Amino acid sequence: MKHYITSYLFLLLITGLFSPLVAQVKKVLYVNQTGVGSSSTSTSDPDEDQVIVMLQSDPNFELTYVETPQDGSNLPNLINFDLVIVQENMSSGAGLLKPDGVLGVKNVTIPIIYNKASAFRNGRAVTDADAVAVNTQNLFITVPVANQSHDIFSGIDFSEGEQLRITYQLSNSDGSEIGDKAIEIVNNLDISTSGTLLATVPQVTNQEKAIVVNYFPVGTQLGEAVTDVLNVDAVALSFSYGPLVRNNGKNITSEALTIWRNAAYLLTGLPVPSELYYNPETAKKILYVNQIGVDPGTGGGSTPGYDPVIRMLEFDKHFTVTYVETPPDGSGIPDLSGYDLVVAQETIDSDAALFQPNGALGVKNVSIPIIYNKTWAFRDGKAVTDADATVTATQNFFITVPQANQSHDMFSGIDFSGGDQVRITHELANDDGSIGGTKAIDVLNNLEISTSGTLLATVPEVANVEKAFVVNYLPAGTQLGETTTDVLSVDAVALSFSYGALVKGKGTNITAEALTIWRNAAYLLTGIPVSTILYNNPALFKQILYINQEGVDAPSPEVSTPGQDPVIKMLEADGNFKVTYLETYSDGNKILDPQFFDLVIAQETLSSGGAFFMPGGKLGVKDIRTPIIYNKSSAFRNGRAVTDADAVATNTQNLSVTVSPQNQSHDLYSGIDFSAGSQIRLLAETSESNGNDGGDKAIEIINGLNISTSGTLLATVPEVSNPDQAVVFNFWPKGTQLGENVADVLNVDAFAFSLSYGASVNGDGENISPEALTIWRNAAYILTGLTVPTTLVANPDFVLSIDKVGETSAVTSNVRAIGNRIYVSNVKSTTEVNIYSITGALVKTIKTNEDTDFNFKTGIWIATVETFEGAKAVKLLLK
């Protein structure tokens, strides 16, 4: 791509409509030694360990599992595979790993993951008398800052330090019981390529000669024999097999599996994902219980099942949340044995049978750790027997944490530098979260508590710190009340926070500190190391879910990296928004529940026939419950998002849209100047579908779609045949039926756009105009209920092209400036002239079949000339 700088301006022509580049499926051969496995029911089956499960669930891979004797006689021909993985259960002296073996250093013909560090010793895979294996009992590896950006660690969060946990427990070799296996490294191995060690452990003696986590590029010699040189790229790991399969896969961390995944992507040439792979077996299962019928009504509270605590827990990699509503008798509560924690929310009646002795959540009966957020239940004749216990409904916004308790894990991440007080809520509320009311913190006094010092925070209404509930940690064995049988058999936390105050303002009323206390309680009770970072309440921002197709990629450095395109950058730079970016397969299974968000953006990369768009899909017309921007007009055709045999997609090469005068005052165009005419320039130029220069992609519209609401089309292009049945830029209000099926009616407001994704990402922002970004911004403001700005979005990267200025062109029509007039001459066919400012704003358009001239303003301008012969650009200086 060419860039031109003159003394006046820096103008660039770049365009691109970018469709997803989904790579061809890669074939992986996964090799265990014959006879691997144990008779224990608590270990993964050999062909179902978590690495295999992960790769088999990834559509980018097709995995073949084999067990082979040490000689490799069961291995198929490697020519049919893209990657081979040799697992740690293989004997270190196996013939297949030796110099003449099929997976030997010099012989292996396809990229390989060697997870058998101890094989790289003398007389085995290499010749090196100094190489020695060290069986460590480390559960962690350390990744130096310089290596944290390596693709092998993509998606892993290092915000809390350099250490990564690989496994939770030591194990024996087959995973059937506790042992001494975790990470087995090699020291003193000659490695010809420097810097291959990407992670270390304390037992490493020389980083240039060790194996822990290594990337060996092709050409690397291993050991002393000059013939033992890799002809392929390889990754070497040092993770014991027993810990991988122990406890049916629950023993390996998400970070360890992410390293495995990244190695597979890296060695097969796939773009490495940027998100952590979560081990589905390790997530703690939380049962979150409200009373049946809880409802915010029209008071502005969070939808039940989507309150800020649930959102926080559901989006935490450590948890999965099951939400239930139950009658007071607890009949809606499932078997607790399938969960690690239960949360009993304040909405439950204080005298509910489920709290009482012999109830499902009764003090002596509850069988898993519990958060009781219902102080009212701990009164006489309810959860306990204690005639003195009383509740005071306070209107405190703050709790006070004595200095001695500030280091308790319940307050981890909270800053006490400003004093002992912690704000819990901003305003009082009614029970349903509506405005007004008196609810904030309900304090329990005079309850007999057998364990001393359980109260961690207080309020002025507390009468006796040994007999009060505000924020309490109750260890197993604690008796509550006067009855000696009412003793907890599990650890518990008691909170005193009003549900109405929690959900008021759709969660904006609860502080980050209060949510951090909730989070810490969940971590503490499920045995997860408690985070040291304050949890920021996402409800204080408008949450946007931005969805691309899985596998979307940048074909060159001049194309935006997925997740960092100009639209996302603009929204992230706006203090009102937080963007969650994800990529999904066509089944939509990776799409997070849209109701946790304020806006969904379905980007043009998504497959028009993806199940997520179809009726019943997460983004389906009748199914979506969150305002949405559909930037995928071609999805609105028969058999896709709608039923409509007449709907047809048309790929146009328009770089501009026309906005009629009556639509120019619509909030979608707030900040855009129409003083020079009705056209808005969106793109600099058309492009190929992969985002590279050239091609014919720009705006893809729909004609012939039945739209029940009239006047939804807010901009047009010449190819539109009927404004009431077209999709270019449309606002579809709630209640709009799309297509012929009467069930396909929107339950939310929506915008429909028709911009190809590549137009936004080509040149990493240089090809998308400030006006186009302003339209995106305004749509986000409108759909999230914010006041729309009246300014144009600045995009200093956007410049029009003068790539063709001065170059030979087939276009015979000429444009030149003399004085204060512009002359169009040598016109032999219909000629369109567009005149732009140096910032890219379209100022004037004319179409002519003959020579013409006209007055124009003083300054420097760019004129584009288009005829059937092609197009060219000319710089004009008017005096």
C-alpha cells in the first residue's frame, strides 16, 4: 500500500470489506503409550483427558487418538496430520523417541508437542551426557514479563503476577491418588537456539539449557549430536500426566489447558485465540436462590436472574451459576450435592420452611457452604430458637470495618487508606428496587453465636459485636441460637444487604466494594484463592457485547486486529461503555447471555446462515431481549433470520449513502454536517472481502424484505428499489415484524446496518470516515438510553486517497482548477465528480454528460472522477 505526503496533506486510500477467514480444519494425532490408564473411577479415561476434550470441542481441529507400544508400531503415517502430540505417559526410553524413531528429533516430519521432558537425556531422544531430569513438586511455573506476550500464553492474565498455576494437587503417575508428580523438568541439555525457555521453575539451573515450557523453531539442535536437528517447529512441555487426569480433569487449571491450546494453534499456523480457555471441570457450581415471584415490576430494578451479583459470578471464570426461584417450602431447590455453594437471597421469606430446622437450607441441614443474605430469618421460631434475637432495618449506606478485620479475605481488594468505612449502596430503595423506600442494611442483634469474633463489620445499631449479623464469617461447628442441635456443618457467610438496594437502577446502586465482598465470600467458601483486586461494578457503564465469527483474522498488519477494530476502539474510549468482545461459531454456543448486557453488536463477519440468527437462536428476531445492532443485512433473507422469499441481498460498490432532509434530524446523524448536501461518505474505497486493497466490497443492502413498521429506512443508495422494504441504515422499533412470519417480531429496539466489516478494519481505521463512526456511536447511545452527543467523532486516521493522483488512468474526463473555478472537460460519457475536503468530508457532487465549470471555495480539495472507464483522483488548489 502506498502512502503520499505533500506539504499540505497526508492522504491515503485504503478500503476493505473483511469476511472471516476461517482456517481449514487441522488434523491432530494424539499419542499415548499402550496400556495407559488406571482402574480408578476418579481419573479421566485415557481418550478423554481434558486436553483431548478441549481439542475435540474445537472446530479447528480433528483429533485422532492412538495408543502405541514404545516402538511406535501403531502410529499411522504422519503425512495425514498437521500436528502430533506425544503425551508424558510414554516411556522416556521409548524407541519412537530415539534418534531413528518416527518421532525422533531429526525424523519427525510434522510439528510436534513433546510433553516428555525426561526423554531428552543421554541415550534416549538425544546424546547429551550432562542432561538430567528433575522431578519437581511445583504446582506453578513462572513466566518472565518479557515472555508474557508470547503466543503460547495468549489469553492468560498476568495482572496479579508472573506465576501460573498448572495443577491443583500433586498426583501419582496415573492420577489415581496423591503422589509426587507435577512438573518434571530437564537441566543441562544443549539447545542450539537461544531463548527457547518461556517459563521457569526454581529448580532450573541454566535457562539456555532447560526444558519447562519451550518453543523450538525448525533448525534447533537438541543435545550434542549435530544430526539431532529439528526439521519442524516444536513445543516442549514438562507436565506430568497423572495430575492432568486426576479427579476426572478437575485437577488441571484453565491456564495449563490454555498453554496446550495455544501450542496447538501456534504449531498448526492458526491465529492464536486471545481469550482464556476455561476448564469446564474446574468451575465451582453456585446455586443462587430467590423466592418465587420476585419481580422488579416497572421500578427499574434488575431482571431477576440478572442482578449484579449473579452477573459478577456468572462472568467469573471460576464459577457457573444456576438460578432458581422456589416457594418458601424449598421445593424448587435441587439436590445440593451437585453444587459447591448456595446463595440464599434476601427475597426469601424470613419464616420460609426452607430456613427452619429440617429445611433444605436450615442451619443444621445445609450440606454445602452457604451465603445467608437474610438476617430476618435468624429470629426465634424461624431459622433458630432465640427469643432475644431482633432485626433493625437501618438506613446506613456504610459499614465500618475495624482495622483488625481489614486484612480478612472478605475485604481483599478494598482500599482502607481513607478510613474504616465501606460504602455498600448509594441510595435507599424499596424491596423491588424502585425509587424511594427505606431499605439498605438489616442488622441482627442478640443472636447467640457460639464462635467468637464472627462479626467482621459493624454499624452504629449493633448492640453486641459477639451477637450481631452485619458481615459475618461463620466457620463449620458454629451454633446459632439456643438450640444445641442448630450447628453448622459447613462454613457460612452471613450478610445483611437489602435486595432492593442491590437491584435498584439495574445494579447501579450497589458499590464496587459491596460486590467485592460478595465475590470474596464466594471465593472463600469455595476454596479459591481470593483476588486482591477490587471488582468494578459493570452496571456503572453501558455493557456492550460485540460479536464476531470465530476465526476472523487480520490478513496483513494493515488490517485491524480482531477485537481492536475502529468501532471497538471508539466505544472503549467513550467513558460510558465497556465492551466485551467474543468470537463464536455458527451454532452460537459461545455467545454469552445477551440479557447481561445493555447492547449487542452482531458484526458483519457472522455467517448469515448461522444458527444464532435463526428463529430460536440467541440473536433471533423474536428471541433477542437486549437492544441490538445487526450489521449483517444479508442475514435477513429467507431461511435465515426471517421467512421471506422476496428478500434479496445486493452487493453495492457505494462509498456513500444519501440521507433525505426529513431524516437528517434523526439522532442517528447527530453531529454530522449536511450543509454541503445529503450524502455521507462512509468509506474511502472498496476492497477485497479479506480486507486487502482492491475488490468490490463496500455496502451490502437488502431489498424486498417485509417490514411491518413504515419509515424505518434512514439512508439509501441507488440500488434500493422500495424504501419500505430495504435495509441500508434502519431503525426498527420494538414491535416491528420482519419477514412474513407473524412470530418474527422484535421485543426490543434495533438498528440494522449494511457495512462490510473489512471497510472498518482495512488500514486499521484509515478507511472508515468520522461520519461512519459517528453513526455507530449514535446508535449505541440511542439503544442504551443515553443522550446522544452533538459532535462528530474524530478519526484522525481517516484520510482520502490520492494514490492515483498523477498516475496514468484510463478515465478521459479531466478536472482542473483555475482561480476560483473548477473545470470538468473532455467529457465523453456520464461522469460523476465528488469533491472532498482534506479531512474526507464530502462537500459537493455533480453528474454531467458534457463539459462544465463552476465557482468553488478557496482551499485545497480532492476531486474523484468516476466514469465507465474507471476512477481517478485529482488534487485541486483554488485561490
